[in-house]
Amino acid sequence: MQLLVTIIKDYKKVEDLLLAFVGIEITGSTILEGKGMGQLLGDVPIMADLRGLFPGSGLDSYLVLTVLDASKLAPALDLVEKICGKMENPSEGIAFSVPIGQVRGIKGGLI
């Protein structure tokens, strides 16, 4: 099992990604709103001058957490790149996976 972590700036892309996940039978993700380091430092008056060091830091981010079977990781990452782009530039987003040893609480298990 894997935890796919995807951080995306554009909420429309989050919606598109979730719909695409359903198409490959990934039916469970959790979405959290967050702030990047640049945005947080920009909110602190003494640190506001540092904001320029973090491109794209003025926008909220969306963290998509998806537990999936290892066999679905490559297709899921392909969808992330198809919808969000290659994420090669700062502030475009990031996607990575982390192995999971055990999981509890997923109704019906993983497909």
C-alpha cells in the first residue's frame, strides 16, 4: 500500500484529479487546505520581505491524501501529471508517495 501525497494550488485541478481517480477505481481521498511556507512567512510582518523568495506563495494550497494499492500508484501519478502538468517549476505543486505498512479504517479495503 502507498500514500500518495499531492499538493496542488488550483482547486479546479483538484476536482478534475478526483474525477479522474474515480475513472481508475481510486475512490477515496482526503483534501486539506493549507498554506505554504512562503505564504505563512508573508503573513508575519517582520518576515514580509522574505515573501519574494517563495514564488507563488500568495495562494492557498490543497493537499490531496490518497491511500492506494501499490499497483495503482503509477496510473495515479500519470493522472496527476496529465491534469496538473509536470510540476517542474516552483509553486506548481508536488506529488510523492510514501509506503504504508498497515492501515485500518478503510471501508471495504483497497481495490
